[in-house]
Amino acid sequence: MSPSIHPQPRATAIVASDLDRTLIYSANSMALPGADDAAPRMVVSEVYNAAPLSFMTRAAEDLLAGIVERSHFVPVTTRTQAQFARVRLPGSGSGYAVTTNGAVLLDHGQPDPDWSAHIQRSIRGQCAPLGEVLEHLTGAAAVSGILRVRTAEDLFAYSIVDRDALSAGYLEELAAWCLDRGWTTSLQGRKLYCVPVPITKEAAVAEVRRRNGGGIVIAAGDSRLDAGLLEMADLAVRPAHGELDSDGFTRANLTVTAASGVLAGEEILRHISGVLERTLQRTPDAPAEVREAPTAAVY
């Protein structure tokens, strides 16, 4: 296959952020402190079945609008394309976005065919088929703690689980079984993900960085599926809640918020805004350092 060559703009900072429980929050995940009359003003970020579902503070939305103006903002989510399409943020539909945990790279709202083809080839060459994983989750080896099994765009599986009903060794056994077949597992709240090894958020963001001509990457996320993204970033920030907080996840490049819940989302954006401001002050004619010369992608 011929190399896929994309236009290479002057490198600018890339802000790559997870969405749920990092930037946007359901009513049940806000964890607001204090009295109701002290709560911050909110904006609706997602509507589902004609009802508001996800929110951010008004201050957070204003901060994000400023970040969109000064960087390449890349939403990065495990949501499917359809689930992501419900989310409304400053800059929605422009530039790049990563959905389906990295399997889909959207360019101005449209799936990038080169990236999709690359992912499909990688899965075929490295991983057992999805059907084998589904059979393991729902067939003779099924356990009572797995309540429902669903697929995301026929690329990976996720299950709704009763954590208390899962045996002590089940997750370790499932992780080993999946790894032998080129898959990884991650338990987040009541969702258990089984994902092919080539599908990662960090791989998709690395491709955005390449197309961007280099530049620093500033990343944010709260879950174990965000760990690789935070590790590959030049600067990273996570909220003081979620799986990574429970794991005590720390790195030299990582800042942890003081707040948790929806106020952590605002703090994350305030931190990133400050980083961008300092970067622009240091290098007004080059918003971010160019780390490497752009090359053609050969998938």
C-alpha cells in the first residue's frame, strides 16, 4: 500500500483529553462538596433521550473554549462514534477526535479511512477474533457476575458486571486468557472492557502528533485505559478520583488535582490553560516545540 501523506501544519501544542469523569460528569459523578446553594453554575454537555445527561461547570466550558483557540484540542474517548456525537463541547466537529478507545480517528467529524484500515490490519495480524472473546464471556466459561455483554462497533467487548459477584481470581484469569490471544482487559466501575492490544488511545494521539508536525502533547484522563496516554504525553494531569487515583498512579510528568468530581474537571482545564499561557509567553512565534520532523505514515 502506498504511504498515506497528510498535510503537515506548523506544530502547535496538542491537548488530548478523556471525556467522562475527566471533563464531563453525570449527575451521579459530580461529587459536589458543600451546600446546594454553593454549587457552581453548570452547562449541559450531553443530551440523551431528550434529557440532560452530562455536565461541566460554566467556568470549565469557558476555559476549554480558550484552550481550543490556542491549541489543537483532541477529545479522546472510549465512547463509540454514536455516543461521542451526543457530546457538545467548544470546537465540536472541527479538527481531530479519537473515539472507540483509539480505533477510530475522526477528522472534522469523519472517520479517517487510513487509520481505520491500519487498525483492522493490526487486529487481524495480532489478535484472536472478537467472536472468540464473546464466546468466552457468554458461553460455557461465563460467570454469573457478568450481567450483560455488548460490543463497540464490532471492535471490542464490554460487559456490565456485578463486582461483588465476581470471584477473587476471575479478573486475573480473564486477563491472562485475553493476553494469550492479543487482548487486554480493564475494569472501570461496573464496566469490564476486553480490547485488542493494537487499539489504544495513545497510538491514535501519536498519529495526530505526527500529522501535526510534532509539538508537545498535554494529556488528561482518569481511568486505566488513559494510563498509556498520560505516560506518552509531555505533560499530563489527572483528577483525584477514578481508577488511576485508586491505583496511586503517579509519573514525573503528571499533576494530580486537589479537587475531585466535577470541580476536578474545571481544575484540569485551568491547569492546562496555565501551561499553554506559559508556553506562549516563552515562545510567542512558535507555540510549542517541534520534537521531530513530520514523516509520511506507512501503515
